[in-house]
Amino acid sequence: MIRYFGFITRKLIQPPPLIDAEANASSNTDRLFALWQAIYPESNFSSSQVSAFGTLTNDPGSMEDVNTHGPSPFFVHLYLGAAPDNPGTWSFAPNLIGSHSVLDTSMLNTAANPDLPTTFYGQIPLNHALLAAGNSDLSPSKIVPLLRSQLTWELQNTEDVPLDISNVPSLKIHVVGQEVKPRVSDNEFPEYGHVQVYREVTEGKTGGLQEGEDVE
């Protein structure tokens, strides 16, 4: 039997080291901007500029403006088929395979804490959805083309607002399969075979692992 998984990886982009005073000043300034925006939601207090060094979520040299996606928590939803038109139903859609929450990493300082991971991982099992859709043959020759045509994903914040995945270049989604031999008695463990990455499932899709790209 082959078990299929959708993998979500998010690589943190290392900002320049900050001393504590600078970090505190930055966080306090962010709070002031947040308060101003809450009081005056229609006002525009910022102007577009290029981020020279980048941040935890934005690439160095990228443009930052009021629409730039920040490090707030969000969800990655995987579907077998297209997501519903109404984003309010994304979390419980009939064709939802599973969801992965990407938490706020704005408080992480990997410069001061070099032992912190720089890439975060999540995985969503696919077999249950494939079987529920009537796919009794889970061989790669059947499943890989199916996932290529039907596997989709959407990003959404905690208030059910859709997010543009192209604004989160640090996020990558790919599909793997692994041969598993189930145990035959209670005093045994399953036997796991080689993990195969199926780049053809996600190639050409925004946010998906492309041919020639490495798996983090």
C-alpha cells in the first residue's frame, strides 16, 4: 500500500540581527500603527518601498505596501477539486482533504537563537480523501495524474479572508508517496519504504514545488 501526503514547507527569511532595544522599538511602533488603523481604517499612513533586507515573510528586494502579507497566522487548505466560491465554507467543504495552520513567527529571532529551525513543516494525509472519492486503486499510475488534475489549495487568514499565495513566496506545497507494509501482528511494526516526491503533481501551480526545485 502506498500512503500519500501533501507537504507544506515554509522557510523563514533571516532578517538582519536586531539588538533588544531596536526589537522593542519595532514592536511598539507596530502596535501604534495597528491602533491607528483600527481607529482610522480608511486612512493610508504608509507608502510603498523596497524591502532591502527582507523580513521573516518577505524576500529581500521585494516591494512592501499596505497589501503586503505579513506574518499573521493563516491556514493552508487542500482540496480534491476546486474550493467553494464562498470562503466562509472553506474550512468544512465536502471536498476538503485537510488544513494546516501556519502560526505567527514574528517573535522568532533566529539570529539570536541559531538553534531555532529555519524551515517549518506540515503534512496532510491524502489517502482517506482518495478512497472516499472512490479511488480503490492507489497505484502511482492512477493517483499521480488524478492529483495533478484535481489537487488544489487555498490560503485563508483566521477571519476567513482569502490570501494570495503569490504573496507568500516562502511557502511551498508538494506531494509525496511512501510504500507501507502493514504489521501482521501486535508485536510488529509497519515497514516503511522509500519516499517518492511527485513534482509533476504541483509543477506549474502557484505555491507548488516545481521541477528542479529542492525539497527543503
